[in-house]
Amino acid sequence: MIDQKLVTYLEEFVTDERKALFKSVLQNRTRHFAVVLEDLYQKHNWSAVVRSCDVFGVQDIYTIENKYSAYISNGVGKGAQKWVDFHRFKTRENNTQDCVDELKAKGYQIIVTTPHEDSSFVSDFDITKKSAFVFGVEGAGASDLVMSQADGYLKIPMYGFTESLNVSVAAAITLQNTTDRLHKSDIEWQFTEQEKEETYVSWLEKSIGSIKLIKERYYKDLEK
């Protein structure tokens, strides 16, 4: 349950322009698609993919960190990490399996981006189902465990000598294509009203300096 009085209180610390921007961006946020990053080792790629998720309105990023820890550079990410939600799998015995299980429990199909021979071209991909796009470690791609449990495979057409794309570039192309078609469709892809409200409050709090002290003062005032 959202405390509307708290929301009103917090709004006093944020400009009208900022609040209007939050509400505008929320109209284009989605959980119809999610992104999964499995053991990327190049710091630049973590940050660049996160930036693309924010740009194309994908709210949820799942990180599987068996070998390498996720690292988000503010210089590359341009602060995008503040506006998306991270679901990190790094301290469990079975990080990869737990991530796959959680996604499937939430109704996502697992779609691995790979030049696999059974892959669908991104432009032909069926966007009607909730999908989690998996981008695996640079070079080797997604793990055998993820590949074996994938519901489908996705590839980007390439016509040159080079047979692969940088993972962050592949993510950007995939998200641009699929979200563009999603926005033009009749699919119910937008946040629910509750999700909009919850995310709006989260963004308000992330925009306010000394938010902990400000909330403490709010609750103390309630006790008077």
C-alpha cells in the first residue's frame, strides 16, 4: 500500500519539471520484456546494456554473476542504473538455474540471443509473449544450462565477414526492434497503475538528497 501523504511530502523536494518527466517516461515503461546478462566480463558492456534498457523502456535487468560481478560505470551508463530495477543472482548455489526458474515463474519465456541455426531473426520474432532476452558472456555466449532450457533463440542478420556483434550492440539492436514493434501493437505492454505508482515513488526517492533523513523526519512528524 502506497502512503499517498508520503508521496505528496516527497514531491515537495522535486521540481515540477522532474515530476512531469517521471510521469511521461512511465507511460513507456514495460515489463513485457526483460533482459538477462550472464557473466559478462567487460565492464563497458554491463553499463552499455543497462543504458539501452533505460533508453528503450525495459525496466527489469537480471544479472547472473557466477564468475564476474556486474559493474555499472556512470560514465558509460549515463546514470541509467538509477531508473531500472536489478535482480542479481550472485550469492546462491545455483545462480543460473534460480534466475531461469524465477523468470519462468513470472511468466517469461527464455529467449537466448545466439547465431544458433534454429534462431528466429529479430525482425520475425513473435513479440506477443512475455520474453526475457538472454545475452551471454562475450565470445562464448550463453551457458549450456541456459541454452538447454531456452524456449527460443534469436539472431540478428549479418552480411559481412565478421560473424558476431559486441554484446552491447546486439542488445541495443534487439531492444530497439522489439520495443518499437511492441509500441505499435495492441499488446498490453505498459505498466499497471500500481507499477507506475510504485516506480514513481522509487524515482522520487532516488532524486532526493538525504532521503533517509527526510523520511525519518516525516515519520517523526506523524508521531507528534
